[in-house]
Amino acid sequence: MSYQDGMAAINLEMPARVPRTEYVDQHWDLYRTVTGIPVDSASSPQVQSQAYREFMRLWNFDFSWCTLTTGQIFGEQRSRMGHARYLADGSDLDRDIRELFADPEDVYQFDLFEAFGTADRAALTAGYNAQYHENCRNHPDCVNMTGIYVTCISGLIDLLGWDTLLAAAGIDGQAFGAFTDRYCAWIGQYFDALACCDSPVIMIHDDIVWAGGAFLNPEFYRAHVFANYRKMFRPLQDAGKKIIFTSDGNYTQFIDDIAACGINGFVLEPLTDMQYIASRYGRTHSFVGNADTRILLQGSRSDIEAEVRRCMDIGKNCPGFFLAVGNHIPANTPVDNILYYNEIYEKLSRR
């Protein structure tokens, strides 16, 4: 790991090697192979955590993606969408599905301050500090952070569920826009607390699109998402934080809008056009991505090498580029393919 290389990239200072991060959740076979630690799904949390920390160290992570504020802040006043199987043992499968609102039009009158109250900024700040400093203790040699997962659209998805969200937006876009503004006014309390915390890097997550791009009218995003981003991000900017933005899907059409909101870096999946980011923002912003996880899952060695070279060809001359596989390297990805990916990264990482 290299805090120095990670911060150099975030500060656009062109480290001598291309830094990297990965998102590898509970791939016990990979951890065991790389670290030699006998770990699996039945191991104690302490052993699992030790194996992951050692894996990060051996693979020289420079950046550890993290947020604290998720949909858990809504308690039981939220929709439940269940969860598909992702982990190898299927333990994350969740069939609990229920809607918060029986009628989508009830959304328009929902008062978040009445439902959830006003937050205690000092308590929120203390929580962010606790997470950030724990991350620094666990991963002392890379860039750590805290942040928020439910910034705007992701918060609406978690609170309302997809069916209610799309129906409410479609029935009355103006009323739904007003509700979105109210959501952002309420969640803005968390941004005020983030501005006060110790972490110099803040992760802002918001899944604003699908694989095919926007699922709402682009002008809705500009009026009710990005306009609110600018308000919410201002305290972070005033506090001198480095703001890193993450969205799944293909947000190519909104790259310029997001940049104009005052962020410092982009995290992206392979669907978003990294070449556009590099050509337009490669000297002014950091960016993290965007090797295609499907190639590691199903591709040949030549496919994997070509994919790493594609990313390096785009990003290597940009001072803030980090290599990463997006979105995740899931547990069914062959270990040999992942090891070969890492081998090619190491071969090409020096500038």
C-alpha cells in the first residue's frame, strides 16, 4: 500500500507508478491464495478481517473505498427490495420485499424532517471520525476516507423502492421534483457533518443511472439532482475536502454536470466513458477505473492483458489515474484470472 502514491494521485502530482484499488468482497479463495492465511466463509470475523487486510497490503492498495451513511439511517421507515445472491455461499440472499407507500402519490406529501427528525451534527461528526480513524488503523498505508452512500437518487431508491420511485416520478414529475428537493434538504445535514470531520477525502456515492444511462428525464437531474449536489457539496469544498464521486451504470451523459458540481474525482464502471474523462478532465481530476470485471470472469489471458492495457493507455499519462476493476471482482471469478490481471498491472504500473 502507498498512502504517498494515493494522495499524490488525488492531488494530481503524478506518482511514479499508477496507483490502484480493487473491490473484492469475501473472495476467500483469492485471499487464501495470495496471503497463505487459511480463511473461508466459516472463519471467525477476526481471521477474515486479518486475511483481507493482508491481501490489501500484498496487493499494494493505495485507496480504500468506504462510506458510512447508508439506507440504515431510515430504520424501518423504508421499502425493502430484497437482495440477489452475490456471495459464494448465498448468505446474502434476501427475499424480504415490501413497499413503504401503498400509493405512489403519497410520496409527494412525505416530510422527512417529521419522519426522521433533525440530526445531531456533533454525533454525526463523531461517527464519521470514528469510522475514518478505524480505517486508518486497519489500513495505515493507504488513503482512507468516510462518506455517504445515499446522497440523492440512491437514497430515494432505498427509501421508496424502484416501483414507487418510477411511478411517483412518472405520475407528477413536478411534485416528485419537490420531494427530491426536500430529501436533499434533509440529507444535507449529513454533508454538514462530513465537512466537520477529520477525513480529508470524502466519498460521495449516488447510483444515478442504469446501464443504459438516465432513467429519468435528463432535465430532471439538472433541476433536482445536480442543483442540489452543488448546495450539498459546498460545505465540503469550503472545508477543503477532496470530493470523490461514485456511480454505477453509464453516467457518460452527465460527466460534465457532475464535474461542474465541484467534485475532485470520479469512480466509474466500464460502462462510463473513461476516455472522455481522461481527455476532458485528466489534468484537473482524479479518476478510478475501469477494467471490465466480465473479462476477468470469462476472458482469456490475452483478453485480460488487452483490458489492462486499454485502461493504462487511457489513464497512464493522467496524474490522478487509479486502476481498478469495476464494479467488483465477485467470488466466482477464477483465481488464476485475477492473479494474471494483477501480474499485468504490476508489469505496466511504472510510469
